[in-house]
Amino acid sequence: MNKLLKNAGILKQLTVHAFIKTVMLAVLLIPSFKGITQTTTANDLVKKALEYNTSKQNDIALTYCNQAIALEPYNAWAYNVRGVVYYSLSNYDYAINDYTKAISLNTNYDLPYSNRALIYFNQRKYDLALADYSRALQINPYNTGAYTYRGLIYLNQAQYDLALADYNSVIQINPANADAYAYRGIIYYNQGKYDLALSDYNKVIQLNPQAYLTIANRGLVYYGQGKYDLALNDYSRALQLNPQDYITYINRGLIYYNQANFDLALNDFNKSIDIYPSNANAYADRGLVYFNQAKYDLALMDYNKAIELAPTSYINYSNRGLNYYYQGNYSQAILDFKQALSLDPSQAIIYPNIIITLIHIKNFDDAASYYQQYKSRNLKSYIDGTDWQFYLTLVNAAANYVVKGDYTNALSQVIIAEHQYNEHYAAGTVVKNYIKNAYAEILNLKGYLQVKLDQLAEAKNSYRQSLALNPVQQDISDVLKNLDIEPVIADKTAPEITLISPAPSRSIDIVSDDEKTQIIGRAKDPSGISVVKINGQPVKNVEDDGLFISEINLQNGGNNITIEATDKNGNTATKTFTINTSITTTKVDPAPQVEANQTYYAIIIAEQDYTDKTIPDLTKPISDARELKNILESSYFFDASHIDTMFNRSREDILGDIIARCNTLKENDNLLIFYAGHGIASKNRMGDVDGYLVPVSAQKNNTATYINANDINTAFKNSVAKHILFIADACFSGAFLRSRSLLPDANNGIQKLYNTISRTAMTSGNLEPVPDESKFVFYFKKRLQENTQKYLTARELYNSFYEAILNNTDTTPGYGAIFSVGDEGGDFVFIKK
């Protein structure tokens, strides 16, 4: 019944499949009186008994039979008919006694054998039934009922050749016997001979257009051939003929489920449950729908019911374990996976599920044990394909290195797994959620190992990225809270100060008569930086990693720059740099000598058609995004293979793509991210304004389904790319970015800006809604198209249409460095072809 298992998971899902239905023949076999010696009076009484049996007046029929036997105690026909009456009265022991008596009186009388066999059949005493049917057929090779039932026993025993022979015999005797074609069609279906099954089912329907069971079974054939429309037509027709057919509701619901038409699937599973509330399959299948809708609480209720009704089904335990995993209830998930394996340890697909869950909770010994069982049984599942090479590398890290405490080599293996994932699932490709969940597990284990190796800052980034991909990981949230507690470090070591720009002891040219310049540096100390001063003046913004940017006046000649940094334990370091400056009003040649191996990437996101109907759809994002992609390809150094387009994609798709792309960028790479769609802002409990992007998969007022600024900023912070420019055309995008303004460019030669790391953002508005017909995108694309400069900074591009936005809209666009993600004052540079 469950020959095929539908895989849907990292934690892959086991689905109960549609099954063939058979119809029980309910007609007792009472043909002519041939071969029976008749006594007129007794036989007349038997005839009267048959008349009353037919009219369901079995008490009267029984009286006539008794009278006939009293008149003629050796009349085999009378005993056979009385057996029929007892059968009708559900008195099966008496019926068997009468059939046996009839056989003893006339061993060449086939009907008592057939009728006794029917009782054995219904009692599941198949060996006795087979013996009686075979004896009946020896006596009367034209007994089609005996062939039919014996064939049905062979069918249920999967002895298909013997069953075929019996139904072929029936068809040869009676070519209009619809039941024989129906059962033969079932045999062909189970043998995978779909064309022959279709031919027989069509014959049945020709003979009996009301044969709803055969119509439903023909739907199964179409389903097996992938002809879902024809299958749906047959299922619907069968249900019109018999609206109480709860099995066909399940089968039709499974097609809707596989087509992701979850509302219709739910409707069918609900009807099946209403008709027959004790069917475990209906609850299990409805649980799959709720699971795929991320309604895990409802799915859990259905899986519980399915297990209550079918406590020996490993599939239901496995699916419930998967549901627990996606709820973040890892201990319960493991218990269910273990129970599923205890019921059937040969099910290969369950092993990867329990192994990855054990790795998640850091039970590496058990994970290694289950992996060894998987290999020793020579099992194969989805993880053995090329798509899952990264998974096996991850398991190898846990099972062979972490268990030995070799965290350094374990981390090396995890980093290899991450590279394998990113290489196979190139950014921009459609990646299923369960595979992105596997990527979250890579980052989870990576963070754990980084903590073990005292790489705490790196561990925070890994954990945050994992949490962004899979927000239900409460255990990771707890770990992050502990990592965010500032350690009490009683050190007496002063901070280390580094000047990033301008480079010390180097002549620089100010490209205007403005004598101001930006001072960019970094102060490092294990206890954290408390304050930074430049020439005695405190720097307003010092980022988490000690990066600081300030603006000072320079004079011609040598300028001494004194930087003072104090850590949180009160230790102070002072460092003086000399900057030799030649102020001139003559601009230097802005053409930079850019690195030969620099590469430009883009992720273009357009969210337009929202699944939650309470969130209004938009009309322009996708067309704007396509036009922007064409401009970047045709006019700037963006290769088509390096542009990821993500139209109407889920939260997990978008974050997975951004994180994967940011993690694979190299030091001379540049990334532009463009987002068009809904945005929203809300105040958190600290009074700060949090910004969110709203993907098409979002549920209104459920911020867990939105994309938080921190989710993306963590990816930016963890990337070694030269420049990242985030462009957001969304309502309240200013709140989303929470950027700090860039300082005026007094000495921003293109070469300097390109050589200095940047993490900048450009937004269509601040804390106000923006229209669907975006002027921001219109002017952004227009200026890119009209640009004639070889090198165009993002700041220059923004300045070129800033006033046009102010003059033509009610919104205020913004441009600035994203705070605390590693910006060092550079800028994204568009290079014209």
C-alpha cells in the first residue's frame, strides 16, 4: 500500500501514498440445480425458501429449508440453500456446517465449496478458502464466481500471475464480466503496466459507466503516469457518483498537495475525515499540508491523531519528528525519529534526519553511531547524491573530529562543507527550504567550533546567520545572549591603534580647495573600546569592532594627527601620525588603477505578488528590477552570470541568497543588492525604530516572517568584499537601514574610494511610505542610463537625482554608511563599459 514514499525534506518527509481499493463481491453463488436429484415436494419448499431469502425474509426462508430437509434428509441442495440463509443471518458456523453436510452428500456439487469458501475468505482463512475454490473449479470449470474470488486472494497475496490466470478464465467464459476486467486492471497497475491497466479500466467503464471504484482506480493510473489533470477528472467523477468515498477524497487531496494547492487539499482531507474519522491516513496527509504551510501546531495535532489510530506506522513518527524539528523542539524530534527506526530500521531516509538533529544539539557521539549504522546497513538516501556532498562533509566533521575534541580540523571540515554548499547552490538559484535549513546547520556547527577555539566575534556572526535562516532555534538565541555579555577582563593592556586612511607618512592630494578630510582608523582591545579622541576631540561614532571615522582640517605640509583610544578597563593608548599634505585646486586624474581581478555581483529582488491576501500586491517592482538588470548588464561591468534575480521569493530564499553570496565574495569583489517591495517600521521595546522588508511569503503583522535589518547586516559584516551597496525602494526603508550619514567628500579621489572598504545604503525614503510607481527607481535608472563618466561613485549617482526626488515626491531619500558592519569610508564605484 505504501510502496512509494514521497521525500520532502533535509529532514525529509515520508508521505502516505494513494492506495488501490478493491470491492468485495457480496453475491452468493446459487446457479442451476444441475446434478441434484430432486424430490418435487422438497425442492418446491427449497424454491420457496429462496424466494423469501431474496426478499430478506430469512426467518420464513429458514422454516421452508427445515421442512425440506425434514422431508428429504439427504437433499444436498436443501442444505446448501439453508447455508445461504444462515449466511444471510450472519450465523456463519451454522452455514459452514450446512455447506459441509451438502458436500458430504454430494462431493461433485461445486456450490457448497464456493459458498463455504466465501465465509473462509471473509474470516481471512485464505488457505481454507483457496482449497475450497480450487475444488469447486475442478468440479465446475465454468464457475466464474470461484475464479473471481480465488483471483482476489492471489491478488492480495501479490501472486499476480496466478490471479491473472483466474481473471483471464472469467473473461474467456464471460467477456462482459466487468468485475474480471476491474480486478485484472488492479493487477496490471500493481505491476506498473499502466497501459494494460487503462485498457481494462476503460472496458469496465464501457460496460458500467457508474462503476465509481474503477473510475477512481483509473485516476490512480493517470496519477502514476503524471497525468494529473486526467486523474483529477476521474477522482471528481467518482466522487460525484459516490460522495461518501473517503479514500478518493484522500487520493484527490494528495494531487492537490503535490501541486501546492493546499486549500483544495485541506478541503478534501477534511471531507474524508468527516466521512470516516478513524482513517489515520487522512490525518497524516492533512498534517503534511499544515506542515508545508508552516502551521506546525495544527500539523502536530494531526500527527498525534494519526499515531493514535496507527501506532505502528513509522511514517507518522518520522513526520511528527520532522515537525518537531521545524518547531525547534529537537529532543522530541529525536525521540520520534528513534521510534520510527525501531519500527523499521531499514528506512534509510530517517537516518540523515536524526543525525542532523543530534549534531544540532551537540550529541556528537550518538550522531556518529547512527551514521555508522547507516553505512553498515549499506543504506542509500538523498544524502548520497551530488546535491548533498556538503552534508556528508558536515557529518564527517562531527563524527570523526568533534567527537575526538579536534576542533581545529573539525572547523576546517565545516568550512569545506560551507564552500561545497555555496559552489553547488550558486547564489540566485532556487534552493528548497529544507536545503537552506541544512546550510543553517552548517553555520550552527561553525559557530559552536569557533566558540571552542575562542573565536568569539566570528562565532557571533556564524550564529546570527544561522538564526537568520532558521529563526526558531531558541538554543542559538540563548547562546548569543551569553556571547553578548561583556566579559570582565582585568587587563592592563592599552588598545592597539591603526590608521586606515589617509595612509600615514604619505603625500596625498586634496582635489579641491576644501582643507577637510576624513580620518578612518580602528582601535582594538579585548575588553572593548570606550572612547576615541582625535587631536583631543572625541569621535562621535565608534563601531563595535573599533572602527572610527571623523573629519578634521589639514594644512599644507606636515600635519601631526594624535589619536587617543581608551578601553573599557580604563587603559589608554596614544599614537601620533604625520600626514604630509599638498593642497591644490587642480583635480587629479580620477581614473583609478582598479584591481584586475575585481568582479561585480548583483542581487536584484522584486516582491510583487503577496500570498497573504491582506497584504496588497504591487505592480511595478518586477518590471523595474528587470530594467535595472538590463542596464547593469549592457552598460556596466556586471556579467549576466553574476546577477541573481529573485522575483516573488520567500524570506528564506532571499536571506539564503544574500548570506551565501556574501560568504563567497573575495576581497576585490563588489556587491550591489537592490530590493523593491513592501517595507514596514515598528518601535521595539527600547523605543528604537526597527525596519523590515516584507517578502511575498510574509504573514501580516507577524514580524517573524519579515526580513529584519540585523539579518542582512550580519551577512554584510561577515563578508570580506571590497564594497557592498544596498539599495532599498520600500516604505520606511530609512528605518530599515539605520545608517549614518557619510561625511562630505573633500578628498575622495576615485582610486581612494575604491581602495577603501565600504558598506553603504541608498533608500527611497526615510520614515514614510513610498508609492508603487516609484520616482526613486525611475531617476535611479535614468541617471545610470544617462551617465557618461567611466567611473561613477554611488554617492555621485545619488547626488545626481537627490533634488529631483525632493522636487517631485513627498519622500526624502537617503544615502549613508550602514552602521557597525565594517564600513571604512570607501564607496561603491560603477564602471561604465
